Amino acid sequence: MTHIDDDALQEYAADVHGTLPGRPEIEAHLNVCLHCRTRLGSSDMFLETIASPEAWETAEAAVDAEGDRQRLVAFAARVQHEYAEAEARLAPFLKNPLAFLRMRVERRQEYRTAGAVRLLVEAAHASCEREPMHARNIAEAAVAIADQLPLAEYPAPVLFMLHGLAWKERANAMRFIGEYQEAIVSLDRSEREFQRLPMRSIELGNIAYTRAVVLTYMDRLDEAERFAAESAGLFAAFGDTERWLLSTAAQAAILYYRSDYTAALAIFERLLKVAEADNNPMETARNSSNVGVCCVQIGNTARAAGCLLVAHRIFVELQNKPELVRIERWLGVLSRVGGNVTDSVVRLRSARTEFDRLGLLYDAGLATIDLVESLIVAGQTSEIPKLCSEAMRYIRRAGNRRQALIAAAYLKEAAGLHQLTLPKVEHVRKFVQRLDARPSLRFEPPAD
């Protein structure tokens, strides 16, 4: 896919009146290209910050408006040049996780520029769903470089903005990896930086939204609900419909985690229609997946299969490996629900292997528990004790090691006595999902 060049993207970002020639073609491309949408978001944020009068305050007498405009244009051109230089040098490394690590970009003087930080922030954002470990490494390099930028060369608000963006992308990567407590730490750092800006930033809405998602996964649903509503209000105030839809999806996810699958499904169905009408492939895939998962839970297997397969096809086209593997996991669960346990076992084995390879250990643990359930249904119990131990090893980082071992021992013992049942496995699943948020939980076997 050919991307929009930097100059055209900057002109589009600055086109507040919507009169730029070729604007419809640019918008059509942005609708299908995550890379260019990410770059546009970075450009919008940067232009918003440097256009602030407070960014150019000095101890000297105020200069005329024309002088301010020329200075702003010159500074923007300088940072764009820094960005282009960093992109020319770093492009091959940003596509190769191992090569990027070896390069140690944060130690090299030539990359200590605002343009390089912007490039790394965009690259981390574009990678977080497909390669979250790589995205984390890129974001951490952006944080380290932002820390080294001299105040003498850049206006303070620009530095606040760059620090905020870098920490936000670290939080995003940690969210996709499943390191939720680290994601919260990064969000706190990011929020502090954005609150130092002289203008109210839409990024505060992004932070509230990410908090809502992370807190949902941590089973802190009351807090998640509050931040989802806060983010929706901020996005509505900024007139950002696309992000408002994301916040609405977060509110539906909270309903899902409260086991109100019917209410969640109703919201996800509406969001799917919006995504399809907008011809937005990523949101169509996400909401098709969400509808499919809700339908699995309520037993509508025909609708579940159709939606999950649509999501599967789109994620293949988008080369979004983590989401593709998550769809494979749910297709494995659906096969078991639909009575095809052989297909279920094959899909779940493959899914847990891929999760492991991608470093998504929490997902790997859940897929392993799913596999145990399918093997019970298939009557293939010899492997189950080993799988129970592996599942808890995957999920250990989410909570108390001792309690994870106790849960594993319970499953292994039940399997060894040929007393392991689906309700017992489900009991353990719910326990480990709560353990991430509540490390002090103590495992109790289910009541007979």
C-alpha cells in the first residue's frame, strides 16, 4: 500500500476549512490505513501544541503576530526535517524487532530530536496490536529520548506533549501484552504530562479510554465504567465521533464483563452497523468479533460463526496477528459448543502456541484452560494434568504465585482422580481472571 507523503499529511492536518484539493482521496485512504491515521494523529497533536501562544512565551517583550507566525512555521519545518531524517535512517529497523533492540537508538546522539520521538511514537502505536512486545520496546526508546531533549532547543509544551505521547504508547503496548499494572503506571505518567499543557488536550480522553479498558480487564468494573463515561464526554466535547464510538464500545465491554451479554450485544450490534456504513475495516473487524463472542455466550452459534469468520477475514487482510489468534481461540470455543470437539482441540492448540510466541502469556493461559475443557469433552484426559500446570505458569504474572500454584494443584489433583469436570475448570478460569486485579485472593475449591 502506498502511504500519503509527509507534506500532504501536514496540509490535510492544517486544513481546518476542508478546502484542500484531493481531500476526499486522502480521507478514503485514511479510512483503510492505520499507519497514516496514526501519523495524522501525531501531526494534529503537534500542530495543536506549537500553535498555542503559551508555547512561545519568552521573558522578552511580545513580538508581532507575523513574527510569531514565521517562528511557528520555521519550528514546524525544523521538526518535520528531524522526522524525515529519523524515518530515513530508522525505517528498516522499525520493521525488525530484533534489529531495533540491537540498535539501542536511545543511546545515539543523532536521534535526540523531537522529530525522532514523534516517529517512534507513531511506530509504537502502529505496532501495538500486531507486535505488542516490539511496540513496548519502541515506546520505551521514545520515553528515553524524550527525557534527553533539551529545554533550550524546544518549547516546554512541546516537551510535555512528547513525553505524554511516549508514555501513552508504552501504556498501550502494556495493555496488549497483558501487563495491566504497568499500563496503569504509564497512564499516570502520561496524564501528568498532558495536564501540564497550556491547552486542554484530547489526549486526556484517550488516556481515560485506555484506563477504562485496562480496568475492565482487571475486574475493577465500577472504576472502568467511570473512565469510559469520562472519555466519551471528552470525545463528544471535541466532536471526535470515531473515538466516541470506541468509548461506547468500552462501555459495552463492561456490560460483557458483568455477564450482561444481551445488553452488551445490543451495543456492539449498533457499533458494527456504524463501522460497516463508514467502510471502516478495523472497526468492522473489532465489532464483528465482539458480536460473535457475545453470541457464543448466549448460545446463538450461527450468528457467532458468521461474525467471527468476518473478523477473521479482515484481520488476515490487516495482518493483525494478535487479534487473528484471539479469533482462532474463540472459533475453537465455538467448535466445542457446536459439537465439533476435534476441530476445537486443533484450533485451541494452535492458538495457545501462537499466543506464547507473541508473548501474550495471559491469553495463552486462557487458551490452555479452553483446551482443557475441550479435552474433557473429548474424553482425552491423559494430557490434562500437564496442561493445568502450564496454564498457571502462563498466568502467574497476573497475581499471587502461591495461589496460582494452589489452583493448578487443585486441577491436577482432580484430573489425577478422574474427577475433573467442566464446572471445576470454569471455576478456576474465573479465579485466575480475578487474580490479576486482586492478588490477595485466596483460592477456594468449588462447592460440590
